Amino acid sequence: KHRRLKCEDQVSSSSSSASSSSSSSQHMEECRLAPVVIVNKTFSYSELPFLYQAVDAFVLPSRGEGWGLPLLEAMATALPTVGTNWSGNTEFMKEENSFLLNY
């Protein structure tokens, strides 16, 4: 199936010191963990294709996604897509074409 990160248990929560931040960055590099960027912005529908092109994967874990249109849109752009193995999105998300999370 899918490879689990072996360093995930070793990443500690960062404190406010600069050395801790530097140590955290170094640890991410050593473990080859990808940086995560959170964008707190509402995108217009016309901006979404550019957003999908700018990212490496689409992740939307949900406990009750009706149909999961954002998941379907991401899959249509050939992005690796991660969603919960529950609700309407399971109509089109299968183990063969996406990464499904247990709920």
C-alpha cells in the first residue's frame, strides 16, 4: 500500500525559541518531510485551477462531505487526492485512484 513516514513520531512541537525553530526545520529536512503551507483566503471559482496547479497534493479529511466536489475537482487535475473513506465521495474515490483515510 502506501509508505508511512518513519520520522513522524520524532517531530516535536516547537517552542518560541529561535533555536527550536531551526532545529525543527533541520529535522524536517533530515526526515524529508514536506513543508505545509496554510492559506487563509477565499478563492474565487476562476482562481481554483491556478491553486490546483500550484500544489503537490489535495487533502480534505471530512466527517460528512456530501458529494465532495473539491475532491472531484482535484482528482480531475490529476493531483494525488486524500479524503475520508466515508460519505458521497466514495462513489468516485477508490483505493485505485486516491488515498482513503479510515474514519
